[in-house]
Amino acid sequence: MIILGLTGSIGMGKSTTAKLFAEAGVPVYDADAAVHQLYEGEAAPAIEAAFPGTTVDGKVDRPKLSARVVHDPAAMKKLEQIVHPMLGASRQKFFADAERAGAPVAVVDVPLLYETGGEKRVDAVVVVTTSPENQRARIMARGTMTSEALDSILARQLPDAEKRKRADFVVDTSDGLDPVRVQIRDILQQVAKMPQRRS
């Protein structure tokens, strides 16, 4: 089974692209959704022990936790040491299930793939992109983020140009869904002939 890493900066259309891979019959592992599940269950007690007062009714209160770790690299590292092993186990289970089901390709959707060295754990990387104007317009249209908050997120992410340079495949979401479906079809045809190369 070939594992594709799907990544892209905020507002590039990565979630939509992940849905279109799923629509094409490819199992997709959503790292963000997996973190949400862990925060609502398995990881909550350990996070509460490490960061008292960050859970409510046995679930992690994300804004409270974020306020505690976002400007504190040591706290962020401590949080990652709790969550990453659990995330790794849930990802391995996903791969095992996909392989058992006979899937030729599986996609793992990881926003910070390059930032966390995740490209070594996949066979090829798909980077989702659009113009900086499109990106900013999409994010601001959500109405959930200030310009400053966006700039601080972008500062933590590898620049889009660098991601595109390192990618095996680039999906441009600037022109709507149909061109993306075509790009996905092409990628799936190409990866069918690829050797595995993850370490």
C-alpha cells in the first residue's frame, strides 16, 4: 500500500482536497480529527495532569489549553510528548485497517507534515496550494480569525513556496473542485506505479 502525505498551509483547500480523495475511494486519516478524539477521551486525563485546569467534564478545553501552551515552547513540547505517541498508535491502526481492506493507496492528512518530519513516514507528499490572495480571502471569510492571528499561524508554517518545491505532487485549488478531481485522478494513476519509499 502506498501512503500519501497530504499537507498545505491554512486556507489552501487541504480539507476539501482530503474529502475529494475520500470521494475517489481512498481511505483518509485526518490528524486534526484524531487529535480532537484524543482530547475528548484518551489524552484528557494526562493533559489535565500536566496542565491542571485545562479540561472540563473529562474533555480538553481547547481554548484554555491553547492559552497555556501557545507562547511557551517547553509546554508545547510537553503536550506533544503526551499526544504524539497516542496519535502514532491511532495512525498505525488506520494503516493496518486500510491495508486489511485491500486499499492500494491511503492518505494521511497532516497540516504540519514537513514541520514535524512527517515526510519520512510517507511514500510521496501532496501539497495543496492556491494564491496568497485566495488563501487570505478564504480564511478571513470564515470570520473566526483576525489578521494578526493568521500571521502568527503562517509564521509557524513552512512557507508555501518551500512546500511546493519539496512536494512530489502539487494540487492547485484556485479554480474550484472539478480541476482538483482531475488532479487527484492523475496522482492516483501515478502513485499506482510508484515504489514504497517511507523509512
